[in-house]
Amino acid sequence: MTVTRPPAEAPASILVVDDDETVADVLNHWLSAAGFEAAVAPDGETALVSLGRVLPDVVVLDLSLPGLGGLEVLVRIKSAMPRLPIIILTGTSDVETVVAAMQRGAHDFLTKPVDKQKLLSTVGRAVDHYRLSERVAELQRIDGGDGFPGIVGRSTAMRQLFRQMERVAASDVTVLVRGESGTGKELVARALHDHSARKKGPFVAINCAAIPESLQESELFGHEKGAFTGASARHSGRFEQAQGGTLFLDEIGEIAPSLQAKLLRVFQERRFHRVGGTQEVQVDVRIVAATHRDLLAEVEAGRFREDLYFRVAVFELEVPPLRDREGDLPVLVGHLLRDLEKKHHKPELVLEPQTLGLLATYGWPGNVRELQNALERAVVIAMDGVICPEDLPRRIAERRETRRPASAATGVDPGQGRGGGESPITSGTEVRDGDAREAHAEPPEGVGREAARTPTKMIELERQAIVQALADSRGNVSEACRLLGIPRTTMYRKLRRHGLRAEE
Ligand SMILES: Nc1ncnc2c1ncn2[C@@H]1O[C@H](COP(=O)(O)OP(=O)(O)OP(=O)(O)O)[C@@H](O)[C@H]1O
Ligand SMILES: [Mg+2]
């Protein structure tokens, strides 16, 4: 199998946790001067909440911290990001603490006062160690062929998301999934669950926006018999239903202000009371939340508790809008049409080239969900399975003035499907302006009309998607499978079908 080297590596980022400002400043200065990106947290709480934003390669952690102690912080970081190396800082006399820290998974230790060369070499080794372990984990995952099935994406933006999901999926850390509506937030939440140790446990979702304020408490926490009129029996809430698994708190920005304090307590202690109950209930649940809102702005506006925000946003995942996923559109269209073929019992759905051109250059404010709806509507209207521009919603089909430049978003060559190169790996991923314009224009009368009417068959779209995925993965079949969200067996079948060869 071909193993491709990762792209040129970004500078390693180091999180320094020390309450002594002078020490923190000096370490920060040394690390920055040596080419690391350093961030400083003055205490354990701040360190924990900034993990998701800093995404450090290494943490340098002082063991004697005010508030949450160093060992406790160590344990919590380890449970959130098990592979992340932590180098502890201690006074010379703390042999027992050093031993305790090493037993809890510290990677190495430095004694104060810190020696500059020793710091830089220890941090450098830890960075190499971490990057190698990440790479090994990635290769194991690709070899296992699992990836994130069902999440299609080959764009830089989506790969970045996958990398972050990999970092956090296996742990129990609370994750906030942010993204515009229809970007796939729930899909991401489910994938995190499916890749965690809790995957055999339940995945329970609750959409806070869909439940009136007055019912939110009993939906989340359940109620006792007789707690209110109509409560004829005890009812367990979503937290209890998710016991041993993952609770997905969708649209957490819509949680009633009156409930936020109760929720904070569950985030902290996993304990609550059912409505009307006196006995405390304890649960073991991993929480993944989602919002389309800017929660920090909600905090600033006084609608969302700040302390709750910091508990929710321990690790943030940003799902990019479709317009920023360069190159994803044809693959997504292929994937969604395959689903629609099954759902509507159509043997083969076909796109006219113009249709693809229109899809490729639309801005998709409603993201993947809007694309899915537009295609489904088109499939229903186009009874014969050939989807023409007229079958698309008017806002997509009738754009003449508001055309976006072809290079803006999708990287689709609307001329695809008219053949393609001989070699399995072509470089035809850029958009050529001329082609894109052609694809928008009305089919010219007479000349060219025939060509414009030739349907882009799904099979050709599929070939193009495979060729692009192989090009992107530099011929690495496992990686291409992951990008396309298909198993290897399917890939090999398809390669044969299209007469493509791939390096192994
Ligand atoms: N990358 C993707 N690959 C395949 N299907 C996707 C992808 N992203 C989203 N979808 C599909 O698009 C639809 C919308 O996704 P999802 O419900 O996860 O989005 P959301 O961000 O939660 O949307 P909303 O804001 O409307 O709740 C789903 O049917 C999902 O399966
Ligand atoms: Mg959703």
C-alpha cells in the first residue's frame, strides 16, 4: 500500500499551564523563539476549556496549581485526549508526586527551575512522539477501513473536521458541534458516538428547539408519578435513557434560561432530580451538543450562562458550510442520488450536464439538507429518472444575474462525465471559467444543443468522483475509500467496472 506523507506540518502548538506568571512568560518566550506556537493557561480550569481551541500537540503542566490540582488536571486531560503528551513541572523535592503523575500517564517531567535546552529537547521529543502516534492511529483506522462511514467529504475543510473528530471521538469529553443549518451536525454527533467506547450503548437525541420551555425539564430529567397534572406514571427523561451511551443535545442555545443552572449541575456531576422527585439520579452519559448559533454572542447578550458555555464548549467542532467545501459537491450528489435510487426504487438516476452545472454554482444557504431536498424533489418530478434544470427548484434553476464566479465554491468541472482521461489519476479538478459559464447558459439553439442534452449518467459522475478521490489520496485506495465513504470491496468492484487501476 502506498503511504503518503502528510502535507508540510504546521508548527507544533504547546499549552503551558502555570499560575506563576514569570515562569509562564519565560517558557512562552523560549518556546515561541524556538518556533513553537505557545499558549498559556493560568489554571487547570482554563487549560481544560482551552484544549479544544488550542488543540495542543503537547501540554506543559505545573503540578502545584490553585483550584483544580495539577494531578486532577492531568487525569482530565488524559481522559479527553488520551494520546496527548503531558510534560509535568515540579519542584525538585516532589519525587512522590512525579511518580504519581507518571503513573497517571504523564509523558515526561521537568524540574524547576527549568533549563532552557532541557525544555526545548523534551518538548521537541514529545511533539515527535505525538505526531507519530497520531499518524499510526490514522493509518490503523484507514486500514481498518472504518473512517466515518456515511459522511461524505474530500475537501480540505471536511478533512480538517475529520482529523478533529478523530482526536476527540474516543474520549468522553463534551463536544459542541457548531455549524449552519443542514451542514450535517447530527451526522457528526452520531459518528462520534459510533467511534467511542459507548457505541454499544444508546444514542439519544433531543432537539431543545422543538420542545416548549414548560416541557423541557421533564423531557430532559423525567418526572415522578403525580409530579404535575397528567403525570400518571413515573417517566424517565433523556438523560436516563442515554445511560451508558451518548446524549445529543441539539440546539442547546434554545434551552430555557430557567433550566440552565440545572443543566450546569448535570454537566459537572452527572446528577439531577426528576421533576417532583426527591431522590437524586446519577447517570453515566457522554454529552454532545449542537447549535447553529454563536453561543458566545448569546453569552454576551445574557441569554446563555457563561459557566454553562464553558462546560458545553470543552471541545468545539465546526462543520463547514457547503459553499466552503471545495470539490465536495459531485461526490455528495452521487452519494445522495444513490440513496434516492434506493428510496424511490429507481434503477438509475441521471443528471443532465446543465443540471450539474447549476448545482455546482449555487450557494446552498441551506447546505446539504437543501441539496438533498432539491434532489429528492427533482427525482419525484422527473418521472423518467433524467433530471433536467426544470426539475430543480426555481431559485436554483433560474439564476442568471446572481451567478457566482465558478471558482468560488465547488471546484466542479461541469464538463465532467463527457469522458475523462485515460489515466486513473487526472488533474482535472480545477474549474475552468469558460466551462462553468457554458454550463449555466441556456443551451444554444442548433449547434451544441445535442451535446448539452446528453445526460450525465450517474455512472460517469461516479467515475469522476473515484478519479478525483484517487488523485486526492495520491493513489492510496484506503484513503480514497474513506473520502468517498465506501468500503474497500465496493471500491474494487467500482474500479473494475470503470476499468481503472490503482496503485497498492
Ligand atoms: N457530509 C455528508 N455526507 C452525507 N450526507 C450528509 C452530509 N452532511 C449532511 N448529510 C445529510 O444531510 C441531512 C442533514 O444533515 P443533519 O441533519 O446532520 O444536519 P444538521 O446540521 O443537524 O441540520 P439542521 O440544522 O437542519 O438540524 C441529513 O440527511 C444527512 O444525512
Ligand atoms: Mg440537526
